[in-house]
Amino acid sequence: MSKVHYHFDHVGSYLRPQALKEAREKFANGEISQEELLKVQDELVKELVHHEVENGLQVVSDGEFGRSWWHLDFLWNLTGFEAYQQEDSYKFHGAKTLTTNVRINGKIAENPNHPFYRDFEYLKSVTPEGITPKVTIPSPSLIINRDHRSDLYADYYDSWTDFLDDLAKAYHDTIQHFYDLGARYVQLDDTTWGYLIQQFENEKNNPEKTAELAKIAEDDVYTINKALEGLPEDLTLATHICRGNFKSTYLFEGGYDSVAKYLGQLNYDIFFLEYDDARSGSFAPLPMIWNNRDHVELVLGVITSKNPALEDVDAVIARIHEAAELVPLKNLGISTQCGFASTEEGNILTEQDEWNKLQLIKTITDKVWS
């Protein structure tokens, strides 16, 4: 089935306005009710959507304004998981996160009362006609052998495969629920491939360890594709392959070469790929990721979301044409390499800087694909 290629897209998260930060703090301190918090949140999401459309986006998100993390808020609201405080924070380059994590505490399933459904319904209600509201959630691979989140699987499952199957079904049912609410574009954000890129490089001289990493990659492909299997054909399914994004820092580095064959097996329509600096590697793996799938779009993150400096238009256009020597231009798009605020702390730039970046991408898109 043919999918629409917008060429100009955005990963999804935006800087939290000060009014939202203050409201969330008041709610945490018991000074306002959840209803009062949601009223503030909704008004700011409505303003955000207006700015997204004003800056030329055909696909809009709610900026992830209803969550503190890009991934954990979603995961601990699935049936079968709970939040807890781990001993260590995530080791970003030059920054430390909070110590919150998530772990299994029962059989995994969709939560029909997941708060993200309510947030999507509101986003849809304020999205203008002709514009597509997008859902962003973390990939199920974030559970599989990542940060101890699957350590307790044997307490609730007879086998590893049974665990993977339930995880996939929980995701399938969740995505179908979003579809039933009117979603036609769902994006699964994924740092696992960035983690594996780093680990494959670190362990390249250790055959036993690289075999273990390959098994993790195979399990990720199995689970993701099982989750996506049988979903409606008019649902666009995207993924963002991320190397970490917290206060303008990162977790992992390295090119896509070691994981490209696995990405090429994933049944997504759109792949957001980070390409904003040298740590992202070359465009050489793009053909393997695209894998001659005419409906697939590779969105190149050649514009950084980590600082306010605006890239040179001609230099970016040259990079796009370089990529187009490997994958047809019609199957390419551009975006920032990540969102502007993968956690509520946000990257080190201003709200105006966000719109300047999007205006730059729109200008380049019009020049290349008009």
C-alpha cells in the first residue's frame, strides 16, 4: 500500500513551557488537582498545535506535554509494570538523569485506561482538518534486556518466548486502541539500536558477546514485528532510532552499519534516523535500512535539536543529495535528529529556537522536494 511521504516531519517532543512546569510542580506538591493540571496542559497543547501548523507541519504531536520522560511514563502505565527508583542514573555525556526506572510486576497486557489515550483524544480534538495528529510511544525493545526491565520475566512466565509474545500483544492491542480512537500515525521511539551500535563496537573483538548482542537484536525484530502484525493498512507506523537526548547531551555513538540489516527487517513505514553530526556515521547503511521498500521513507535527522545554531541551507541540501545517490529522493525526508525535550528538563535552547529550526527545515524541504 502506498504511504504519503511528507518529507518534512518532526520527531515529536517540544520544550515544556514554564507555565506547564510550574503546574506540574504544584500538582506534585498537592497544591492543585489533576483536573487543574490537565486544564493548563490542554491549553498549552492547543497553543503548541497552532504553532506546529503555522510552521508548516502536516503532522503534529502534543509535544509529550503530559509526561516527564519520553518512555517511562508510558511503560509504567502498561499492565504488568511498575515504577521504582534504581541505584544509578543514566550516564549521559556530561549530565545525569533522575533514577526512575520501570520493572515487571505481573503478566503484561494493554491497559485500557492508559492516560495516553486521553491525551491523544484531546490532541485530536484540537488538530485542524487536513492535519494528522501523531502518537509517540517507546518501542517494546526498551523492555528487552535493557536497564534490568526484563530481569524478572521468569517470575511470571514459563519461557522467554511467552514473555516476548505477551509484550508484543500488549503493544499490538495498545496501538489498535489508539487507532480506534482515530489515530492514523503512531511512532515507536527506540534507543535500543543506539545501545546495540555502541555495544557492537565495544565488543567487536569478543565473538561470544557479539553473538549475545545479535540475539537481543533478533528478539527485538521478532517482538516489534509481532506487535505491528495485522494492524489496519491505513495506519502509518514510524520509528525514531535515537542515541539518547537529555539536556543537549547523548548516550551512544557510532554508525548504523552493525544494525542496518535488522532495521531493514522491521515493518515500519517511516524511519527517523539521526544524522546531525560525525557520531552518526555515514549514509552507507541507508540502502540496507530502506531495503528496496517503495512505501518506506527514511527521515534524515540532519538538523540538530541539541543547540540553537542554524545549519547552512546549501550544506544540508548537499547532504540530502548525497543520500539520494543511495536511496531515491522520493523516499527521503528531513527532521531534527531528535525531539527538543525527550524529558521534561528539555534541551538547551529556547522555544523560539524550536520554531527557527522548523522554519529552516520547511525552507529546505520546499527547495528539495517542491
